[in-house]
Amino acid sequence: MKLYVGNLPWSTTDGDLESLFGSCGEVISARVITDRDTGRSRGFGFVEMPNADAQKAISELNGHSLESRELRVNEANEPKSRGGAGRGGGGRDRW
């Protein structure tokens, strides 16, 4: 299961995220999202864990204080498609 982790301190690294969520079970991947131009954290990230461990992480870490910031942890929503003819984004059937 992929988890969304919001309200991260700017200093949080991928390793910090992996270590924090590792206390709840197996971490498959952990990634802090960064701005592509500046490389600075955008204040959120994603952690992938087996379902049972992810549920435990949600219950234990949602609202957890990290460097005086209250984390938001929940199941990640699948990203919506960014292209297609309807939005002018590269659909092949355009007139």
C-alpha cells in the first residue's frame, strides 16, 4: 500500500522517512518529493509498505509530531491522468 505523508519538516530526507516508518514494519520504499528546479523538499512524501504494516503506520503516525510539525498520514490516491485530447494534452485523435 502506498501512503501519503504530509506536513513534513523541510529538513526530512528519504532516509528519515524510511527510519520513521520502519518502526511500524517493512518499508518497501520511502521518498520525499522535491521541487525539480530548486531540489528543496515540497513538504510531503510517499512511503510504500505491505498493507498490514501500512495500516499500523497510519494509526500510529497520523498526527505524530516531528520537529514540531503534526504529520498527516493516509492512503495515497492514485494520480489522475495528465494528458488526453480533452485537456489539450497530446491526444492523437485531434482534428
